[in-house]
Amino acid sequence: MDIGDLRGLSTVFCMAAFAAVVFWAYGPSRKSYFEKAADLPFADEELAVDEDEVK
């Protein structure tokens, strides 16, 4: 095994790792998790509005 084979194997490994991350991120099972995470910045706004109404 020479350096060319090692470089080829590392390229294939990196491509497989990238494909796994893309599949994990865009998989249908993660959609609800990411939708909830997208709403997190707005969670404090509702709390702040409620506190202003009480005062």
C-alpha cells in the first residue's frame, strides 16, 4: 500500500462521513427536532410580553 492508496481511502472515508452527516441532518426523523429548535429564539418573547402585561 503506497501513499496514493492511502489518499484514495481517506477520500472515500471523508465522502462517506459527509454523506452520513447530510443524511442525519436532512433525514425525516429529525424534522420535528429542528422545527422545535427553530422556534426557540421566539420563546423568550412570549414570556416578556406576559411579564409586561402583569405590571
